[in-house]
Amino acid sequence: MFDNFIDKLKNGTYITLETTPSHSPLFSPIVDKIESLGLHNLVDGFSTTDNPLAKLKYNALFAAKMLQERFHKPVIATMSMRDRNRIALQSDLLGANEVDIRAILALTGDPATISDQPHAKGVFESDSSLLLDMISCFNSGIDYAGKPLGAKPKTLYPFAVVNSYSKNPKTLQKKMQKKMKHGACGIITQPVYDVENAKILLDLKEAANRDCGCENSGAELILGIFPITKLRTAQFLAAHVPGINVPKSWLEALRIANEKGVEEEYKVGFELSKKLFEDIKELHPKIHLMTANQFQIAKDILV
């Protein structure tokens, strides 16, 4: 399963769909919804988020196991440095490995100060590079302390993230290089909203590959897409989310549509998002689709 997944990432068309577990002891309704829409037939794999924005959600590793068992497609399970020390991180990797959860997205994580859980404290022993290094150790049959494991784990596939925009693009290149040096096989970007932005990111990735000076210089860039169908969403992303650039043309088009009503606003936003998806797919068919569990939108984008 994973060999084919990574081969698609490196050599073919590769599309993954993000899922966000809910504030509930049940993840099965999300799995059922995906199946009812036939989304599992339209993507190469899935991802599960790990308590995004430090809000309490169903566990990402258990969610990944459920998706993988239902659809027999790989799932990238997110693990955040915010909530675990190096003992817990490695323990989770060991348990996940036996049940074949082997694609891991390493995140530093949002600060615990914005959590919905009062007085929650972040662990943050290090940034996501530490988890990437742990995965490299596991792939060599040892733990992070250098001690041989009782059995060599099945191969783990580490993923990382990077912003999609910076006023100084060289900072993005340096961040890509850092992820590569720590072993990431795929680097997922924050959402992009125009093809020129995507081209810049691809150029930066190629420069990072050339300058990496490490065995993992073949890391692939995966372009994130988050459809926008509401003006207020576009305004929020543009004003409050660092590392994302929403073009003024999108904001203006959505503003005009908003004045005409909800249906026109949705129609214009969807058309912009659908065209972006098709243009990005033609340019670089390595895409991570994020829809905040709006799975009907995901299907309409993909078909």
C-alpha cells in the first residue's frame, strides 16, 4: 500500500484529502460520510489532523486506523509536538507501526494558550524536527536514545509542512531545506490561491533540493488547496493567518458576489476554487485538499 502511495507522490498524480476528527468519541460518522459520497474512489489517500488550534478532538492515530481499514488506502496521521514528550511520541510511533499507520505528518503545533481546555500546557520539547529525527532513528531500528528496538519497525514515511507565502521567499526555501535535512519525504504547503504562487514554491523547492546536501534531496512538494466559498472566510485568511496569500482579485470577486446574495457568493467562490484546483493539477499534480470536513465541496472539486 505505502510503496504505491510514495511512488504516486514521486512519479504520478497524487491527491490526498484532509479529515478533521470532531469533539466526539465517534469518528465513524466522518468515515461513513466519505464512503457515502464515494470520495475514497477519488483520492489516493487521506490525512487526519491532531487537535488543530489546540482544540480537543478525537485522536488522529485512531482516526487514521479507521480510515485505512475501511478504504484500504494510506492515511497520513498528524502528530503534534505540543502534546507529547519524546517518550510519548516514540510510544505512539511504536503502537501505530504495528497496525500499519506509517505515514506521519510532523507538526510543532499551535500554542496551548489558545486551547479550549482551561490551563492546558504545551509540552514542546522541540519543534517538529525532533519527531522527524525520531522517525529516522526508527527506520534504522533504534530509538531516539540510540537503543536497538526489540524488532525493527516497518518503514515510516515522514511528512512536514511549510507556509505557502512569505514576503521574503528565501525564508521558505530555508524551511524546506530544514525539513529535507531531517528526512521529510513530502512537504505539504499551506493553501495556495494562485498559480504564480505555486510556481514560486516549486522553484524554491528545486533550489532547496539542490542546496540540501543530504541524501533526502528528492523530497516532493505537495500543494495545499482550501476552497473558499464565503467572503468572510477569504477575509479571515487574508487578515489573520500568517503564511497564506489570498489574492485581491478573489476578495473583490467574493465581495461583489456577496452583495448579490448567498447563492451567488457560493457560486463565485466555488468556481474560483475549482479553476484553481484544475490549474494546479495541470501544473503540479501533487495536491492536498483541505475542506474542513465539507466533503460535498471536496467531491464537487474532485469530479
